[in-house]
Amino acid sequence: MLDVPIYGRIATLELFRPHGEAQDFLFIATERYKFCVLQWDAETSELITRAMGDVSDRIGRPTDNGQIGIIDPDCRLIGLHLYDGLFKVIPFDNKGQLKEAFNIRLEELQVLDIKFLYGCSKPTIVVLYQDNKDARHVKTYEALKDKDFVEGPWSQNNLDNGADLLIPVPPPLCGVLIIGEETIVYCSANAFKAIPIRPSITRAYGRVDADGSRYLLGDHSGLLHLLVITHEKEKVTGLKIELLGETAIASTISYLDNAVVYIGSSYGDSQLIKLNLQPDAKGSYVEVLESYVNLGPIVDFCVVDLERQGQGQVVTCSGAYKDGSLRIVRNGIGINEQASVELQGIKGMWSLRSSTDDPFDTFLVVSFISETRILAMNLEDELEETEIEGFCSQVQTLFCHYAVHNQLVQVTSSCVRLVSSTTREFRTEWNAPSGYSINVATANATQVLLATGGGHLVYLEIGDGVLKEISYLLCALGDGHLLNFLLKLDTGELTDRKKVSLGTQPITLRTFSSKNVTHVFAASDRPTVIYSSNKKLLYSNVNLKEVSHMCPFNSAAFPDSLAIAKEGELTIGTIDDIQKLHIRTIPLGEHARRICHQEQSRTFAICSLKNQSSAEETETHFIRLLDDQSFEFISTYQLDPFEYGCSILSCSFSDDINVYYCVGTAYVLPEENEPTKGRILVFMVEEGKLQLITEKETKGAVYSLNAFNGKLLAAINQKIQLYKWMLRDDGSHELQSECGHHGHILALYVQTRGDFIVVGDLMKSISLLIYKHEEGAIEERARDYNANWMSAVEILDDDIYLGAENNFNLFTVRKNSEGATDEERGRLEVVGEYHLGEFVNRFRHGSLVMRLPDSDVGQIPTVIFGTVNGVIGVIASLRHEQYVFLEKLQSNLRKVIKGVGGLSHEQWRSFNNEKKTVDAKNFLDGDLIESFLDLSRSRMDEIAKAMGVSVEELCKRVEELTRLH
């Protein structure tokens, strides 16, 4: 229906309906303290902003447990808990408009949850909080007109120590449910009921009935329970809980209707489930109807070219706990080959049916420069040559189509022939006027349109002429450009002309259908599928090098296939789902945390952990080896109790031809704050098995491993340590410490290039070290003196380093080798800053698209990143003049494209942490720039005028960027 970007991280999302309104409104508050109220306009299919504002306070300590936003059930006020000790109120006036916000002091500092109660004459909140002795209690407050709280009708002390969720119950029962880890309590002014439950942490709830007598509860291990409040009229008599079955680990639960429930998950794929009346064979009442892909949280990933076609794929460690999986993400649409035959010089292809009502195609007409051949499926389901007597076979065919009344149409350069499809005999023909030849032709079942030289168009109707409806008109030109227009059916005029470049060779267009939807295949040196989604035309590249012709070929033996003519061969194959990214899921049933690929052994190695759900929740950690084609486990090495796999690397050492997997671990003991011991394990893959070659104990957690000039560089707690690979007298190898560098708080992320080492610290930003060969020592060369809590680093080029930190920002620093003083040379200068709004776990060099060396885009280096929310993004390094041009375009787009809810793009992208907020610099928002292509023609003209270049030039520059991903 709709997919709109919001310029903010959404902290709270609530539906409400003010008095006298016919539809619900949506209240959104962002993590940077902006809020808006949105309304859906069904006529224009867009969101309207009804209200907006800023609810930040200049002073105040942000809450530890995240923001809470709630709306009074009678729509009298919106309440926000944003800062410790304060409750912010936005009142409604009697027309349902929002008035000025004000703060009320809240005594409870450690608030766990706040909700509005139902059925109260004055707006009443219920607060679940923890006191300074770690006991948990519930209190109620009435919000009065004079901006103060009055103690409410009841309170309840000393609840379950794990209580952290309140569910307000609607009338007639009213009151509140308090969900703990071992008990569930129902509480109201005149009732108190409690039941024990098996220990679990409830993450989400969904109300089933309007009267609130039944609730669905989802816990941390993905179990779904039904909680029932038993009652006689308005008197609550007890609580009952029943296990329904297992779902994805739920973050939200929405009961839709008719026993269908949406389970939204941030740890795995979201699901649409049906609750059945009878359990299945396994005793579960849950049936999964549909799954919705979610890549989050991406903890680690690697970029590999598994097909060896020069196109990268990303393999991610996705999901968490039992929903952990590997995802193989690739760009573009793949063709799966079913059959192929060598044929040189194909000039065109069409598929024909033997009669109008035949469900399958029988003939494949293949045209060459001086002849036309007809192929058909024989009884053995093989393609063999056949004849249609009425066709002219000594000339090149320009177009073929089946027509009404069981006829076939053949267009050649001199005539149009009609042939019976049942008897295959010639029926009639139309000849081109003398002196003219037919250049281009197209037809459907009842009409033929021809272009003869000199700009003449000829239109023919076949049989009982019936006019057909055409909605998009696509015109392909000989230089690889494609024009598209919108056709107004009532007047027949063409509007909204847009031009796209799809390569440099002539394009041939052909429609085909996949899953009952029509798409267009554009065959050229960069084959593309054009499809429509969300009222926009989208272009997705096909993973084939060059295609000259294509036609749909839906035969009995190859249903829903395409026939494709490439350099010297004819291929029949099926097509992937039509979408830009293709994601293949390998469910692991455990949480993969690190991954790495080894080309030589064609394997992946992962560090993973499995939760054994016994009485004590125990974790077991493994190193697992997977085949890189089938993704099956082929070998496993179990780590010691309490030992975590922290880093993994495939590398080789000097004077040793073998390739090894190195794994860094840590012993995470409950009584230690920081691990004091770990190991580096060196494995070799022999006959598909992991063989441990040697191990080395370390004095801390091995957070990072890098191959470094034929040696192994490890980050161990606060130290960077270099090991060399030594041959022992008995012919075995061991790791021997060579040198190290202290001076970090925790060295978590390390990247190397030549002799330079870039370190991302827990809280001391980025530092640059250098290894000196003569002295055999590592020294610090420069560092960034800002306090950034790092989450990932990467080296972009010799002088520029990229970092991501825990306030969802990106920044770049530059090595200042030309500095005049030592002090200047020792400082990494911050050159770029940007608020990404995503927590980045890993950067990797690479690309998801085929890099064609002859294009401009092939020269732009890119880095891919993966985030906690499951976003895969691309950061491209642009040339200076290109950057200046696009920066100007971005600032012009900001004036034309307004953010939903009145949110400002400029503020959203400004670098923001506890200490400062500064405008973004040296970073551009590619998504905003590419949205230029979706603007209407008039908006495009407006921007082109401001930029002083033509719309065509702008489209071309922006389209080039879209090919980076």
C-alpha cells in the first residue's frame, strides 16, 4: 500500500481516535524528541500531517529504559516519559486538537512501564517502578488540570522481581495486568488475583477481544501463550494461561481478525499466523500462513562471489537465539537454465500457440538474417525443427503473433501474412506500398502496427476488430535508451515522458508474465526487467551478461519459461521472483555471531551459540564448517564451557603454503567484569574436517584477528599483539609473540593496510598505529581525541578511515601527514560526519552489483555495511566534482521533498551525540538523491531549473548512482 521514509528513529507508535473522527490517527515520537500525528487519506493514498512538534527539554537525563509514549483511552491527553523524574503531557482540546505540552514531576526515578487506565473519570496513569533496594511496586496517579499528580485510587507493593510489563484492561473489567517472570497479577481498586507461570520473559502482548478478557503473550524463547481473565459480569474471578505453540520471537503481537495474528519480530522473520481450534500432531495450535523477511540483527557478514561471475553476494549472520540464520543476499534477477541449444546469429524470437484457446505455447519462431526457422516441442519434450507451410521462411521475420480465429500473423520486410494455426495454411496477406519496406512491427491478437520508412505508421485490424487497452507505452531506441510515457485511455494522449539508459546496444522489449503479473523484459547489453510496484516503474538488472532477444515460452514441458538468445546460443530457463534483492535463508536454529569464507577449501566457518533450554539456561559455543554451495554443516568443533568465539579469519602465513582458519575466543566467567583469558585456535580444513593445528592462550578476549604481512595481528582486551608463525623442530607450527602495543581501553575493531593498523576503541574513537620492521615494534602514529564509542571501523584509502559509533552516527577521519608540527601530525582530523540512524555492526569492502570495467561506476569504490535493524547499506567514495554536483542536488531536493510529519531531513542527518549536534558534512543521502527519479515531470523541471542543467542530464547522473547497488 505505502512505504514512506520517516526522518527519525521511531521510539513510540500509537493509534488513537479523537471524538467525532471517522478514522484512527497515528501518533509517532522519535528518539530525538520530535513528534507528529498522521492521518491516512484514502483518496490520494498518502499520509497527511495533522500535528507536529518538539518535546525535548534543555535539561533532563534521558530514561535508561527507553521512551514511553501513551494515549489516554478517552483521548484527553498524550503522555510521554522521556526523562527521569518527569512525565510530559500534551492535552487535547475539546475539538481534538493538541494544545501546549507541559511537564509533571514524577517521584519514581526508575520507571519500568507506564500505562493509562480505562474507565476513570479523570485521566489516570499506572506506574510500575523499582525502588533503590531493587524491589518493584505499582502506583496510580490522577493527572489534574493544575499540572500536578494526585495519588490515585490504589497501589500495590512488592511485586515479582521480574515484573516489567503492564497491560491495562478495558471496561467492563478495568484494572491492570502485571506480567512478571514467574507470576502474573491482575490488580484493580477492588480485586487482586495472581497465578504462577513457568519462568519466562514476556516481550510482547496483543489483545484478542474488545472487552479485554483474553490476551496473547509472546516470550523471549518464541512461545505464544493465551491468558484468559475469568469473570462473572464485572467481577474478576481468576486468571488462566495456556500454551498455544511456537512462533518467531515476538516484538509485537497484533490480533487482526478471525484467529489471524501478525507477529512482528526484530530477531527473525515476522509472521502471519492462524490460531487453530484443534492442535496439530505436535500439539501446537499455531499455523504459519506467511513469513516476511527480516535480516536483522546482522551481527556479521562477508562479501563473496560464489557463482564466480564477478558479482558479489553478501552472506549475513542474521537473527538471534533460535531464529538465527545465514542469509545469502544477491542483487538482480537470476535466470535458472533448463535447456540450451547452439544457434548463431539470432535476429528475433517469438512463441506461438497452435490454437487461440491452447493454454501452452507450441512453436518457437527463430529469425535469422536471410531465413526463418520454426522449432516445436516433440513428444519426447525436445525442441526440433518443424514447418508452418503458410509462413515465408526464406526471409527475416520482423514480428510474429497468434491472432483471433485460430490465426497466426507473420510480418516480414515486404508483407504481413495471415496463416491458419490449425491447418498451417496461408489465408491472406497485406503488401507494403512499392518503394517502402517495413522496418518495425508489433501486433496483438486483433491489431498490427507497422512503421515503414519516411515516418509513416500503418495500422491494421485482424478479423472482427476489437480494440485493446494499452496502459504504458515503452519505446526503445537503438542507442540503449528507453522512453516511457503514461497513456491516457480516454483521450489517447501521451504524458509524463521519462528517459532511462539501459546500456549502449539496441534494446528489444518483450512482455512476459510471472505469477499472473505482466512485466517487460528489455534485452540489450545490460538486460533488465521492468516492473511496476507502488505505482512506480522499477528496473531490476538480470544476472546475464548480454541478451540480444527474448520471448516468453510457456510450453507443457517448460511451464512459465523464457527463451533467451545470447551470444551464439538459445537458452530456455525460468526466472526468479521479480524483485531487486533476492534473499535465500539457511535456518540454523542457533545464533551465528561471526562468519568468514575460505576460497581454497570452498567453505564458510562460523562461530555460533546454541541455547539449551533445560532447567538452567546454558549456552554452548561452536565453530562450525559449512560447504559454500549447499550450506550444510560438514564439521563442528565445540568450545569449552564459558568460552565464546569472538573473531574468525581465514589467512596464510609466510613460508607456509597452507591456508588456515584462525579463531579468537574469550572465557566469559560470571564473576569477572572483563575476560582475563582466551585462546587463539588455528585450524586447517582437511578432507572437509576442521583439524586443530595449534592453540595459543591469551590474557584476555581476542576481539579481533587480522592477517598482517604473513603474521597474525590480534586485539586482546586493551592490547594489540603481533604473532609470528614459527616452525618447531618436530615439524609442527606454533604462534610466537613478536611485539605489541598498549594504550587502549578495549581494542574491539581492527583493520590493516600495509604496515598501518587502524584501531576502533570501546570509547576512545579511532587511533592509527604503524609497525616498524627495523625495530620490530608497533607505535602509535595518530589518533582522534574525541570520545566516540565505536561499533565498527574500516579503511577507505591510505589517508581516510571510516567509523561508526553507538549513537547511530558515521564519521570519517584523515591522517594528517603534511602537518607542520608533531602535534598536528599526531591528530586524526575529523573530515566527515553524518547521522545514519542505524547501529552498524560491520563494514566490508565490496559490491553487490556486477562491476562493468568500462563504465564510470566501475571506478567508484564501495563499502557495504550491516546493521542491528537488518539494513544492508552501501557507502560509495565520490570524486570531488561529483560530490559538489550531488550536494547541490540534495539541497534542492530538500526544498521540494518534504518529510512525512514535518520532520526535517537536515536535522535528521545531523551528527548527534550527548555532547554535540552538528550538520552533516562530506556525506550525502543516496536514498534522498535517488528519489529524484520518482518525482513528477513538473517537479523534475523545477529542480533542473534550479540546478541549471537539463532533466535528461540529471536523470542520467542519478541513474548512474543507482547502479552502485
